[in-house]
Amino acid sequence: MPGGALEGSARRMEISVKRVFGADMGQITSEGLMLYLRTVAICYVIAAPIGWLVVRYYLQQFSHRVGFLPSVFLLALVIVGVLCAIVVLYHYLKTARTNPAEALKNE
């Protein structure tokens, strides 16, 4: 699973090695983006049903019934996915543009 500060330096070296062996920035960023978006999707599959049950239980306690649409959860997935994509693309592009020799020299 992605995440953590220790993974950042390992990712930086991995990206540098890929650059040395000829991978272009598009391949590197798409691979990283798919890794993180897959994680977001797995978390959504786990959290959405739990959230649905919690919200449904909470709303049933009120005397005035309010309808709740599943589109709220889909909107949340889209927003989180877009934010994740922006952050991951920024960091992967920043790392992919650096000189691979500098990252590998610090190993």
C-alpha cells in the first residue's frame, strides 16, 4: 500500500532507476497514478457501505425523514480521486524531472 515518508525515498530511487533504463515520464506517472487510484478505489469499496449504514442509522433517529442518495458517495469518490490524482501527478512529475544521477548518488 502506498504511503509514508520512508516510501518516498524508495520511490525516488525506483523512479531514477527507471529513468536510467529509458522509461519516459508518461510511463512513470501513469504507473504511480494507477497505484494510488487503485488504493483509493479499494478504500472506497470498504468505506462506502459502512458510511451508508452509519448515515442511514443516523437519519432514522429523526422524526422528519430525509432521503439520502447514493450519488453523495459517488461524488465523494470523484472528489477524492481527482485530489489524489493531482497530488500524485505533481510529485511524480517533480521526481521524474530531477536528474537520476543525483537521486542515486545519495543512496
